[in-house]
Amino acid sequence: MEDFFPNKPLVVVSNREPYIHNRVNGQIQAMRPAGGAANAVDSVVRACGGIWFAHGSGDADREVVDKNDCVQVPEENPEYTLKRIWLTQEEVKGYYYGFANKALWPLCHLAYAKPSFEEKEWRIYQKVNRKFADAIIKYLDGRDAFVWIQDYHFALLPRYLREANPNLSIAQFWHIPWPSPEQFRICPKGEEILQGLLGNDLMGFHIVYHCNNFIHTVNSVLESRVDWEKNTMIFQGKETLVRAFPISVDFEAISGDTDKEDVVNLSKEMKKEYRLDCPNIVFGVDRIDYSKGIPERLMAIDRFLESHPAFKEKVIFVVAGAPSRMKLAIYRNVNREIDRLVEEVNQKHKTKNWCPVIFIRRTLTRTEILAFYRLANVCIVSPLHDGMNIVAKEYVSAKNDLNGVLILSKFTGVAREYKRALQINPFDVDQFANSIKVALEMDEKEKHSRMRELRKITRSNNVYHWALSIMQQLVTL
């Protein structure tokens, strides 16, 4: 980092904090949140150092910070500073559960959920963006810095920072898809959102398609000048560069940790605990969200067992889901739908000694996820729409023995890189079911060939390459 910004501190901003302190059985424990994006960025900040601003959401977060609301992380080997921003319940409800996830999230995902735009929630979204801006400006105290903003929670933050300090180097990575201009035009706050984002020097997305959608959206909504050769936009005299940076994972860390003794031992324990005593284990892990395609996966499992009964007692499907945003009705509904489908599939197909679907409704630890990756000879990643998808890259990184097949939705950003995964349309239940059969019957030579190529891609384009590409691009502006 110092090679790029020798006199500038690194400031990272996200809604979700990379480490959460909660009380467990009377003891304070530091936990890693579910979700690949926070963990991916954490790998970079640990290597670079700096300060990370995030919403302090843990029930013991206030007990471990200093007088400036900061804590050094990770606890066992501190490598950077986590600065916590405190939000009221009203702010969390209006900003996070409100405008961010009732308006922007469904607006950007083609999962057929209707966005909800409420003026009160928009005002609170503005207020929280301003609160983060004020905290960052106060910390910097007039200094220049490289500010790296994460995701859709802070669409207004770049403009607020730019107005306060025009000399800041500001980049933002939008971790979710960007919609087409036709989709975006329904947003009543569209102009303000775009003006906020154009406060960035650099706007990053996972894939070129989302970059093009963003540029076309700006071009259709604001009076701006677009340079299509350079992929830049000039709005009110400010130039913003738009680029694709496919996010990835720390390949070497995942690959190395998967073979460590604690993971190996845990995989043996979990095999006994969950009675995974059959030839084939198919695994999927997601945050429970209507965009992740979990109901569609269960319907495909049902169709697979219905069409190929010879596989009964020869395969177990482990579906792990971390509860998420349960204060929103649409998330409670998808949880109920998953429960119903799991019960239906198991009742329909189970035998005296075998149950096809094991549903784990909780946040798995990193060690547990790696243990399941070791056990699974097939991993299903089936979102209806996703910016990239970190799970796919984690699974590939963990398959050191090459003994794994990835079934991957073609509506993920990673599908552009992973051509040799078994790509599926999660809305096509018959194709999905047949792909499960193909994966389970794939011969060892082809399985190893596919996985070897996927691992080569992931090793070359790891999370550090992703971050380095963003920084290299920023300093050329």
C-alpha cells in the first residue's frame, strides 16, 4: 500500500464490520460475520494496514473499544484499526432494513421482488451516510487519504466526502449487480444516488456488463459527458472512471487451511454428527435471501430424486443457511418456504435409514465451512442473480484433491470466469436436476480436469490481485 500512497492513510468504509464482539455464555467473543465480501476485504486490509469504519452492531462492541470508539483487530494479532460508528434503532431500521434493503437491494437484483421507496427511510439513509462522512472527515482532520467505500449502503457518501475535502482519493466498489437503465428509472431518488456515486474518482463493479449498465444509466438520467473509449464520465467538472474488478478470495490461505489438522478432525466429527455416511455429499452454503435461489435448489433436488430414484441412499444434500434480515417480511417468507420445501422433500423421499436433505439454519464458522468443503464432492451455487459469488471461489480453493464438481448459476458474475463449472439456469428445474446427475456421475479424469482449471484461475486472480488492480487504477487518474 505504501508504494501507491506513501503519504496517505487507507480508510475503508462498510456497513458490516469485519469483527463483531458478542457475549457468549457470559464471555466476550470476537466473531467473523457471515458473508464473503467483508472477509475478502479484511484479507486486504490486514495486509495493508489502515483504519476501517463500520457500524458497531455487536452486543459487546462498546465494551472493547477505546475512548475514540476504536479497537485493534484481529484480537490475536492486531494488524489494523476498526472504528465503530454507533447507530440508533431508528437509524438501523430506516437506513439498513429500510432504503438499503427494501429499495436498493431488490432494485439491483433480478429476483422479482418489488422495491419499496419510502421518504422517511430515504431521509434516514441520507442521515447515516452523513454521519459516516462526518466521522471520516473528523478523523482525517484535513489530511489526504485513500478512501475505499464498500457497497450500496453508502451511495451518497462519496459526494459528502468530496464536498468536505476535494483532495481525497475516493474509490467505491459496488458488490451487487447494477440494474439496466429501464430498471433503475423507477427509483424516485435516482438522480441523488447517481450524483452521490459520481463523487468517486473510481467506481468499480464485478463485471463489464454492470459497468455498461451504470454508464448507460448515468447517461440517461444526468447531463453528463461519457468517454466510451476510456469508460469515464464527467459530471459537473468531476471525472469518474468506471472499471470491472472481479472480486476473489485468498486462495493460498483457504487452500492451506483446508488441510490443517483442526479442519481435518472437524470434518470427521461432522461426518458422524450429521450421519453423512453415503458415497456422495452435495453442499451449499448461503445467507438466507430470496436472491440466493435456495427454494429453487430444493425443487431441483426433489425433481432429481423423483427422476433418478436409484440415487436414493447414495447422496445427501447439506443446505446451510445463515438467517438474515428477518425483520423484513419477504425474508421471513422465504424462510418459511424453505422450511416447507425441506419437509416436503424429506417426507417424500426418505427411507428408514436415510433422509436426503439436512438443513442447517445458522451461521457456520469458517472452520465448519472448510470442513464441509472437504467432505463435499459437489457444491451447488444457485443464485437467481448475484454480483460475483464468493462461495464458488472458496469451494474451488479448498478442493486440493481436485475431487469436486461445482454446479454454478449462470446468473452469477463468477460464471464469466468459471466456464468449466457445470452452469445451470436455476429457474429451469429439469436442467438443474439433470446437472446434479451429471455431477454425481462425472468420471474422475474430467472432474480433475475441470477443477484444476478453476483452481488455476482462482490462484492467479486472488483477492490481492483484485485490490491491487483497484489501487493501480486509482493512482493513474
